[in-house]
Amino acid sequence: MPKMKTRKSAAKRLRVSANGKVKYKKQGLRHILTKKSTKTKRNLRKAGVLSDCEEKRVRRLLPYSF
């Protein structure tokens, strides 16, 4: 049986933590930052964690990371 291919677009955007949770970079921190509050920008810096139902879909895109 051949190897399964990883979806490279998903691999560049998503990381799997040591506990098996999927982390991603939050959107909204690229431009138009003057109208956003300091608190909002600070919270956007932290990595987001995908919910369980979304994680099931990602498992197909990243077969060797789980």
C-alpha cells in the first residue's frame, strides 16, 4: 500500500501539540491594527486550539502527525 499524502496547505497552517490538540495562528493581526485595542491584539498573538469536531476533519489532511 502506498504512503498517504499530506495536504501541504494544511501542514503549513496547523501544528499538532504534544497532547494531540491541533493549534493554529489566529487571523486578524496582519493589517488595520490601529482600530484594534491592545487587549485584542495581545489575545490574537496566542495560538488557537481547534474544537474536537474540526479536529476530526484535520486528521484526514495530516495523516502522519497524530
